[in-house]
Amino acid sequence: MKNTIRSIFIFFFSLGMLLTSNAFAAGNISVLKVDTLIMEKGSENYSLTVKAFVKNNGEADDITVNVVAVDINGYELQNATLTGFLKQGQTKVLVGVVKIPKDVYQEIVRWDWKK
């Protein structure tokens, strides 16, 4: 029983530390702009390139940025996770590709950084 309680404590403590470090790291980056470009138009689906212009204001690190497509009512329709390595003070374009249904694409009014 002691080992089970100890294991549960270690798990939640570790999880808390990871979430705290990610929250701290998120404060050190900023997304200056998010752009998209249609790469391929199919009859039912589109393939998009999603680009985020990211600045690292903290230490050099691997960066993960989540961006979401939003409709006129503020609902999230699609998301993209972009990753890359940024040095301290560096601004870089992170790029990802997403496939999205044509009808969903037509409802998108903007792409936002999801902090």
C-alpha cells in the first residue's frame, strides 16, 4: 500500500512539474503572426501550410506552438501543432501541414495562437 501511495504521489508531482515548466516556457515565447497557404485543393479536402512567426524571449529550447482555426462565433475548427528549435532572442517561422475538409475551411475567419 505504501508503494502505491508513493507511486501516485511521484506521478502527480512529476506531472505538476512538467505543467509548470511548460507554462513558464510559454511565457518566454510570442507568436507574432500566423499565415496559411492552400497547397492543394481537392474536391472534398484542402491541404494547407500553416506558418507561425515565433520569437523566443527566453533560453534556447525546443519550442512547441499550437495554433487553431476559428470561425465567426469563436469556435475552434482545426488545430495545428508546430515545433522547432529557437535560440535565445531568435525569431523563426515554424511550419506545419494540415488537411481540412472544404466546408470547414470555408468557415474559418482567422488562425490564432492557443497559449
